[in-house]
Amino acid sequence: MNYSALSTAELNDLYLELQSKFDAYKSRKLSLDMSRGKPCTEQLELSVGMLDVISSSDSLKTRDGSDSRNYGGLDGIAEAKELFAKVLKVSVNEIIIGGNSSLAMMHDTLSRAMIHGLYSSKTPWSKLPAVKFLCPSPGYDRHFAICELFGIEMITVDMLPDGPDMNQVEKLVREDAAIKGIWCVPKYSNPDGITYSDEVVDRLASMETSAEDFTIFWDDAYTVHHLTDNPDRLKPMLAACKEAGNPDRVLMFSSTSKISFSGSGIAVMAGSESNLNYIRKQLAVQTIGPDKINQLRHTRFFKDTDHIKAHMEKHAAIIKPKFDTVLSILETALSGGGIAEWNKPNGGYFISLNTLDGCARAVVSMASEAGVTLTKAGATFPYGKDPRDRNIRIAPTFPTLSELTTAIEILCLCVQLISIRKLLADKE
């Protein structure tokens, strides 16, 4: 049923029918939170054995004989560097193991760039007349929040099915030296679930930039978060930059926040040895070393990339039915109606839903009336302003399957009702 083909009378009749269903849900006084992409309890339980891999009777020395309880180990223990270097496809000299949050590492890196500049900078960014970042959108709201905090101007770039619109990106960075970087979630992107194509990776690595210190902030958060047996493949970015003659162009970030424990994982940062040596000097002033016991706990639990792969298959077994449920309900309720479209990701943590233009905020507001909390409409764009007011981020992982089913049924009703309102207004 294509809604735009219905007459005014048919739309009004359908509206009354759907409103009755919505009112029934509203009367139940529900409280369903789908605002953030959090692991559910069952996922967290998968790593609870990590708490037992180290006891008071175990050796707390690392492989090189260092005592993990003591100071030192500025950039992480060797075991952790070796394990996560393999995950990110870099060498052990090209990786730093940090605390529990990759977001904190990104924040600190950008903060240091503002104060001191990056390795390739001639001037600290805060001393420049303007600093700008490209923001492929829809994208990750916390990236945008960091830019806002430091007064960095954000420029929206369209996301295409294979990554950011590279024609836009190449033109902008070639013409404007104030553009110092770009945010990228290259695999199973937040929220679209897009994985960058080889062509996009190569163009990012090789493009001409007016800024000599232009840097790709490569947030590879979902690099092992597959939902199927046929996962997306992402071309290694640091290797591509080296091949293009721009080895210092990228800084990569990832973490185990959605692999082990969200608040007690380990974060990693990768880049050229020149980039990381520059950062290590600054880290030596900031800290005397990270939590090496936690790093030891992770490496003894995960052991190698094969064990990580097996562990992530257990995650997929828990959350894939939730993704399938969302997609099935969307298909049943909205397919063919001409009022919404959505992605079908191969991995990651989100499903991106696009309504008719001008409807997303109203849909999210209406859903909240029935007790369903969604990510704020507009959050997936710089400054919280979706220029078409149509994108809604769905986070299926945290609710139970029953809660999720109810929440998506309500969301679909809201999309239908708000869309009918818009179509009726357009007919006037």
C-alpha cells in the first residue's frame, strides 16, 4: 500500500485506525529505552570468566618480566600490543594500548592537537584562525560533541552506500587549509551500518589536501562485530596511507567496550611510528602508565584472534535475532508504503531508519508519549540538526526481545501516523 496514492478520505480512515492502536499502547504506561547502543546483560555475561583468569595466587608479571601492578608500560604491555595489532592489521610498533575508552583517546588526541598540534603540524590548532572537520552524516554524535567542545567547525558530508561522498570530500580538503580532519566509522558505520569500499579507502589515503597535517580519525569501533557468516571486509587504512605516500595521515582507534565489558575494557590507538612517538612523549607527561592488570586479564582471556572471533560469534548469536526482529517488523509494517526506508547491516550496533522529510522529530516525540525512548532526532548530524529531519537511529541490542518487539511496533505506528499527517497537510 503506497500511502501517497491514497485519497484524503482513505488517509483519514487509516489514521483513525492506527491512532486507536497507538492509544492502546499508550495506555500501558510502558518504559522502553532504545536511546544508546549498549550491550545487554547476556552479552556482558560472555566475558564474566575474565574476572577469574587472574587471582591472588597467579603471577601478575607480563611476558617480559614486568610487574603489571607497578608503574611503567606507558603504551601498554607487549601481549596486548601484539593481540590488537593483529586485530587492526598494524605492527606492534604502531599501536598504543590505553585505558578503557577509545572515545577518551580520541578526545585527548584532539585536545593535544589544539594545544600542541599533531606530528605533522607547524602550528597548534588553537592558534589558527579556524579549524574545521568533515563529518560524514548520519554519523556518531559523540564525535560531533568533541568538535563542539573545542570550537571546531563541522562540515556535513553525505554518506553514500560505500562510504562518504568522496567527490565532496576531495573538493573540500583540496580547497580549504582550515579543514584539519575527518571523522570516520569505516566498518558497520554508526548508524547506517555501511562499510567503506576499497575505492573510498584508497581515495581518502591518496587525496590532495591543502592542510599539511590533515588527519583521518579512523574510529574502527565495530571491526569484529559481525552479524553473519559472510562479514564485510575493510581494506587496512594505515597500509593504504603508506602505499599512497601519506603514512602519517591516519590515526586509528578501537576498543573492547562492546567485546568484553563496556566500562572496563581496553582501548587502542594505532598510527605511524612517527605519529605515535610524538604522542608517546606527551603521554609520558600525562600518565605513568595505564591499567596493566586489566590488559593482562584481557590477553589471558582472549589469547588470540581466533578466540576473539569465537567470542564475537557468541555475541552475534545473542543480538542477531534482535536485528532480525526489527527488520521483520519494519518490513511488515512499512515496506511498500513509500514513507520510510532503512538499512540492513551486516554487523555493528545500529539500524538507520529514514522517514519522509520533516518527520523524524515528530516521530521520536510521539514514540516517547507511548514510553519508547529513542536517540534524539538530529543527533546523528553535526550540531544536532538533520537538514532533512528524517533520520532515526535504532539501537536493538539492549532491550529484551519482547521489549524490542513492542518498541518497534510502536515506532512503526508513529512513522505511519506522522507520515499520514504530512501527506494530508500536503494535500491541503
